[in-house]
Amino acid sequence: MMGALLFTQCKTSTPTQTSSASTAPATTAEAKEEFTYTTVPNDPLKARIYKLDNGLTVYLTKYENAPRIQTYIAVRAGSKNDPADATGLAHYLEHMAFKGSTRLGTIDWEKEKEELAKIEALYELYRTQKDPALRKKTYHQIDSISGVAAKYAVPNEYDKLVAAMGMKNSNASTWVEQTIYYGDIPSNQLDKWTMLEAERLGVMIPRLFHTELEAVYEEKNRSLDSDNNKAFEAAFAALFPTHQYGAQTTIGTVEHLKNPSITEIKKYFDTYYVPNNMAIAMSGDLDFDQTIKTINEHFGRWQKKAEPQYQAPQEKPITAPIVKEILGPEAEMVLMAYRFPGIKSKDALVLRMINQILTNGQAGLIDLNINQKQAALGAASFAEIYNDYSAHFLTGNPRQGQTLDQVKNLLLQQIELVKKGQFEDWLIPAIVNKNKISKMQAYESNAARATAFVDAFIARQDWAEHLQQEEAFDKITKQDVMDVANRYYGNNYAIIYKRTGQDPTAQKVEKPTITPVPANREAQSEFYKQVASRTVTDLQPQFVDYQKDIQQGALKGNVPVYYTKNQENGLFNLFYILDMGTNTDLKLGLAVDYLQYLGTDKYTAEELQKEFFKIGCSFGVSSGQDQVYVSLTGLDENLEQGLQLFESLLKNPKADPKALQDMVAGILKDRKDAKLNKNIIHSVAMVNYAKYGPKNPFTHILSEQELKKVKPEELVSRIKSIPTYQHRVLYYGPRELQAITATLNTGHNVPATLKPVPAENDFKELDIKDRKVFWTNYDMVQAELLFLTKSLNYDPKLVPTIRLYNEYFDGGMGAIVFQELRESRALAYSASSRFANASRKDRANYIMSYIGTQSDKLPEAMAGMQELLNELPVAETNFNNAKASVRNSIATERINKVGILMNYEQARKLGIDHDIRRDIYESLDALTLDQIKAFQQQFVKGQNQTILVIGSKNRLNFKELAKYGTVKQLTLKELFGY
């Protein structure tokens, strides 16, 4: 890393910034003579970094894109800090942080804490017991006392408060050396947010411990069902047999999860959740002085403690390939991994460059030599850079008849090219340029801006050091790359062969007996009332006005242009949209896929990708069921060059029979692999079957025989025809409408008269006349269920009611579904239910309710979901919070930039001519809980359902399934049509 920066004191509140971050010192200043902060010259985020007296670090950056603030609270501790005999502890603590405090989430802390102390003591006894009978007896005591303790608990008070504030994406994550709590709040809710967060993270209360433990069990079972997760765990274990990166897993072992220690969790909290080991990172529409004052008012009360120490275990060199094999039901893959130094090493920075030389999405060695040439079904490279060590992963999927070793050799060949410097000299400068473009795009997002602060904090880099590292990346040379590559890439890798087969080592966490705890929905703690009653300044919504916010023009051929100006940076987005897709012409979708492998008379396909990459542009063509999207994005200063390259490809693609042959073979292998993919089987194939029957949009594909008969000329003809059909152009960029119209009139090749779009093959949605249960066999620990109910067609008049119903019923962790099925009954890690509006005006709405649970909990989980769907629990507090959540979310949401054009496109498909959010907002005050109940009675209760189940036939309870309708097994042939 670069040398340390010098810090100088000054009294000005707006420090002068005159030189680059690599040479100028960071500057400190005082905000209104109260809070000292640091800035860095030429910082693109213009951040202020504060440190409170107790050591808490605060990062602030102002971005007025919307009246919202992205918040992160970072703890510099993760699974590498777990005790070796209590793995999964950091992750479990993250779950418990949502349970409240001594004042939040309880109606009588003095009585509750007595019961919690008994539960803690019993768990300490339980984890030492070996005799099953004794353990069962102790767990029965835990369950019994937990029921008593729960009488004093108010579940989800935190979640209810943040929902009412209008927070979006409230959640947390744990990884190897960090635990992050995050949410996106309206800017007028800052005072409530700081008061609430300082309270709930200031103490750890093991409230509702045993029901939350069951949710973690479910999370573990989901990870055990993921072949990808098992492969990466094996790779980490091979690379880091001594270090906690590989010796432990974030979610923990089955044995440790079965024997949790509340005492150890408390010790962990007391050690690591201290202000001098934590940071707050915020980006958005904030006032620096008021924000730091508010943060200090609440978080400044935390007491500074000794900073936790960590000594990283040292790994021995890997002297020969470490080979492991993983079995599971999903498609085959190979995963290779190399060990690198941690983030403070320049070699880790060079690793970032090597990774992009291999894979950058356009012109990397893997992109061109493997993916572009279709040498494997797919391959990629990515780097994981941590504090103590880093890891470089290479992964690939084989084509039909190709071995995993052959894929491995292809990957190794690309590594050898890097070691020898056999890549073009322009590639590194182009990567640097792309990195700058990516940063420009990322910094249009509050989440990305604040994440940069978190990354620096977790890495123990001051902000200047972090920015210097980015500058150092720009200066990496080809020789640097070759030196590092030759130093780290040898026979010192781990390789994981993930093969298709039954895993003989498969585990699962068994279901304990849990008595449901009361939801106490109408109860409120005094602290809850204090936070909820704090007044805030109302913020007014801003709705999109399609007439004012979108300018319209026309090109020759009467091609309409819809325009919104980019006033922030020099990037552009250009789209051609056709209202036709695979439902109109199956070969059109094939032609769109073929385009990426084609060149022109002037450039080969590989050269074309390189040319786009050199000028900081990229193109894409995608075909859905009813639309084709043609896109060109990048630096607006190079738009003409990009347009010329792209239009020449559309006008004059050069047929490549070998590329088509390989593509068809790849499609057939993809189809084969899709039948091994649980998510595709359940969420796509089974859903389409239930909605439409065996002939549906998913099975509407060319057969293998038809695919093999397709001629290159047929597809080239369709590519050339794309601009000849009626279409529209969308542009978001810095040019004026007149200028972009002139550019497109010159560069966009269209005939004088455009052809009308052909009619599509319309698939009729089936009425659900009776109750059915479709199931498909899959080798997995859990079972996944989807309850599907067809409702009426899209109706804009019902949209406000639907929005409020969804928020009340399943609007987050404080809503009905989560409270009942996870918090109260511990029946599932993941459960949801939505009344889903159609995406087109001629399509039906659907009620879609999902549960992922252990197979042995299937009866209770199904009954629980059905009970909620048929008898909506009535809770005035939840309803008021739901209404406040919708109101605050809409009032502070801003659809802008390219989002205006995309919102307009969505409205067109729904047949509406205005921003539908206005209807929702203006209807809120009049909507009552009785109306929501009436809506549920009319459209949800007692409706016929098709229930879709995927799970192991050896674990599913078919007698139980039969209670919900006629049970039928669906074979993969029926679902996929091949």
C-alpha cells in the first residue's frame, strides 16, 4: 500500500482541495466548531469522515438524487472471529440484533430477563449433554420457559418501526470479517433511525432465541441443498485449512448449530460490538452538520472499550494441486482456486487487474478464447480479496461430451497467456478506462457510494488510502501483471470437481419440537411509542409526468424517439425496442443469441468485441416473449463510433456455420442442465405448467431436430430485419434531443417504410377450476412449495388496494406472514405471499405464496400458510404501519434518469398513461383495514389453488399433500417438453 498520509489541522469548514489524492494529504476541519472531520482532495464522493469521542467512525457523502439516505452500520468482525467450538456465532448474533433491547421489544423487561436467564443456563447445560433422553428433557424445558418469556416479548418491533418510516431493504449480512446492518431510509427519518439503531445495537438480548435458532437451521439446510455452496466451501477449506476462512464456515457446522451457547454470543457481542470497532456509512440527501450531530446524540453514548485483537493464522505453501470431488443433483462444473495475499499487498491489487484481463464481460481472455469461441459451455474468473488473504477463482461448465479436466485445461491455458504477457498492450489501459466508467455508474447509486466506505473500514484503510489504491490500480503495468502471475500461478491450486450424483455425505438439521409463541401484535413497548411519536417534517412526492419529463422526436421512417437528458455525467443509454419476441418467431430469439458470435466484413466477432471495449462502449440484444431490446451504452463522446460498429453488425452480419453448430450444441447442453436446476424446475417450468398447461411460453421452443436444421442464413436474415420493423428509440444521455436525432438519422439504418409487427402466438392462461397439487422429485433436504391462485386481469383501479394489502400481509419482517410462519411458529426460513399485478393489461394477476422448509415440517407449514390466506389476522398497529410505509416510500421515491424511460415503457404495456404511484398515494388516506379485509375475502379467501411442490419423494408426506387437492407427479419431460 502507499505510504501514510500526513494529517494537518485547520479551522476552515470547507477544506481546499487542489491536488490528487495520491500526493496531497488528507485534511481535517471542524463542522461549526463542534465535530472535526477529515476530507481527501479530489475525492469523487466529497466525503467527510468523522470519529466520535468513543471511537465510532462515521462516513458521510451527500448525493441529492432523492430525499433518501442509504445507511450501513458495519462491525469489523465476522465468522473468522467465531470461537472454533462455536462456529456460526457471528451470523446468529446478526439474527438476534433484530430482537430489540431492554426497552425495545418487551413490555416487562424485569420479568422477561428472569426467564431469559433460565433459558441461557439450560442451553449451557444442553450443549454439554450427550444422552438423547436428557437432551430431549432439557429442550422441553427450554421450549416451555421460552413460551413464558415470549409473553413479555413484542416480536418485530424494530421491523415495524423501520417499515413505518419507509425504510427499504432492511436487512443484515455476515461474512468472514464483517457484519453489516443496512437500510435505505427517507431523509426526514434520520432522527428516528439513529435513536432506534443506537438502542437495538447497544445491547444483545437473546429474545425468542429458540424460534430464531430454528430459522437458522432452515438457512443451514438451504445451504446444504446448494451444490454451488458446497463447492465453494470445499475450495475455501482446501486453500485455507488453518485460517478461519476455510477452517470454519459463516453459517457454522450442524453440530455447533445444534448446541448453541447464548453465553458465547454475549461474549462475542461484548468484545466486537464496541464503537471503536464499528462504523456508520451514509450516502444521500443529508445535511452534514445536522447528521453528525444527530448521530453523536444517540451513538455518542456508547462506551469505548478495548479494541479487539486478532492474530491471523499463517498458511503453509501449497506445493501440489489439492483435488476434491463434490456430488449433487445440479449440473457439472469445475472450480479452481489460487491463494493470494491480503488487501494490503500490492499483489492483491494486481490480482484485480489479472481478474479483469481474464474476464471483463467483453474482451478478456476467458471472454474471447473460451466463451466467444464456445470452447466450453461457460467460464468465468473472479477474485475475493480479504484482509489476511485473497483468493482467485476460475470456474467453468462443460459442453456435451467435454470432461471437467478439459475445461480445467482451457482455464489453465488462459493463466499461461497472462504469465507470458500474451495479451494486447491496449487491454490494460482499456480496463482502467472501463473501471472509471464503472465507478461513474456505481456512484449514481447511494448503496455503491456507502459500500465503498464500508469496504475501506473493514479493510482497515483510511479513506485516503482507499482512494490511493484506486489510483495505484490505474498505474499497473504489463510487467507488474506478468511478475505477479508467475509468482502465484503454478501447481499450487485447489480444484473442485462438482459432478452430478447423489451425495453420500448429505446432512440436514433435524426439526426440534417447538411450541408456537404468541405474536402479541397489538402490544407496544414504551420505547416503541417514543420513537413512533417523534414528529418529522413531511416530504412531498414527485411523480413522473410523461408529457413533461420525456421529450419526443422522430427519425426518418417515422421512428419515434423518447428522450431524457443525463445532466450528471458523460454516459449514455440507447435502446431500440420492438414489440415482438419469441411468441412471434422462435427463430428470432435464436438469431438474437447468434449475433454475439458474428462479425462483419471488416471485423471478426472477436475483433468487434475488442473495438467496443477500446472505446468504452458495449452492446446487447435480448429477446423476450413479446419484445426485442437492442441496447448500446457507454461514453457519449464515443457514441458515433459505437453506433457505426453496432449498426454495421445489424446491417451486415457475416454468417458463421461453425458458430451456429456450436451454439446449437450449447443450447442442447443448457437444456439438459436446466433439468438439473431446482430453481428453473420449480419457479419457471412448474409455474408455466400451472398457468398454461403443457403447451406454454416456456415449452414453446424449437425442438432438437428443428434446431439442428436451422441455417445460418435464416438467422442472419432475421438479424438484418430487426431495424425494418416498427420500433421506437429511447435515449438517455448528455446530448440535446435535436443532436441525438441528427446522429441517429445518419447512423441508424431504417427503410423509408417500416413493416408492421406480426401478431404473436397468444397462450391462454388456464382457469383454476379445482384444487391440484403438482409435485416433482428432486434430491434435496428441504421442500419448496408455491401456492398459485389465478385472479382477475390487471385493473389499475385495484392497484392501490393491492399495494396496501401486500404491505400489510407481507411487507417485510414486521408483516403478518413473517411474524406468523417464521417468528411465531418457526416453520420456515423463507416465506412470502404476494398479490402480483400482471406485467401486461391482457394478463391475469396471481396470488403467489411461497414456503421453503424442512420436509418434516411440511404439514405444519402448509396448514400455516393456508390459515393465513383464508383468515387474515387483523391488527390495527400493523395496518397503520403498512399505510405509513407505503406513504413514506412513495413520498421519497424518485424515478429519474433512465428510470423515467423504463417506467414509461412499463406503463405502456399496462395501458396506462400516467405514473400509477399517484393513484396509490392519493388513495391511501381513504383506505381502511375493513376494506383490506373485504379485498382479502373477495379475492384471496377460499380461492382454488394449484400447489407446486419440489422435494425428495423419500421425504415428502403425500398423505398430507392429498388434503389440498388431487396430487399428480410431473415428470421433467412433461415440464420441459423434451
